[in-house]
Amino acid sequence: MEWLNPYHLQVASFILINVILGVSIHVTLSTGQLSLGNAGFM
């Protein structure tokens, strides 16, 4: 399969990871539970 080379798999995995992170942040923001206080200790 021509479209299933390593470059396209890497791009697809980066897109999937970013979609998962974006959806999780959106759900957290929509419920009002986002807390960035722990990031100050890093």
C-alpha cells in the first residue's frame, strides 16, 4: 500500500494524539474543572 508508508503513519499518529489531547482539554474546560495550579510546581 502506497499510503501506508512510515511518513504517513507518523503524521497520522501525531494527528491522533493531538485530537485526543484537544478533546480532553475541551471536556475539562467545558465542565469548568481545568486547574493550572500544578503546572506552577514543575
